[in-house]
Amino acid sequence: MSNDNIDFNNIDRETLKEMQKLVLARLRASSDNLTISIGSTEYTKQEMLESVEKVTDLGKEIIEAQIEYLRDMATGAIYKEA
């Protein structure tokens, strides 16, 4: 898996918008019952969508995780981990 963290303070605004669009599309296409747990807090699909739209701390974590997943799939790294 990749260790390239996204530097949200220095990212190009257009690049961030494109990443947001991609992650929002993936979330919207997922089940309405989708939830994630971070620590002891559970987030709904709607909460995730809002967080990505507003680029909150949670939204940044979701964007980073989704982009890392897609990057690892594209490079085949995800298949080497198993």
C-alpha cells in the first residue's frame, strides 16, 4: 500500500475538486446502508458525503483513503498485499 499522504494545504484547487468529484461519485453509488467506524464513532453515508463536500477532517480522511485505494488498484499493489 502507498504511503503518499495528500497535502491538503498545498494541493491545487482543481485537483482537489476532481478528487472530491470522484470520491462523491463512489460514495453515492454505494449502498444507502453504508457506514464506517473510526475509533468508537460510526458515520453514515450521508455524513460521509457531507464531510467530503465540505472537506472536513473526516472528509480529508475519506478522500485520502479512497484515492489510496484507487491508486493501489491501478498499480496492482492491492493484489500484492494478499
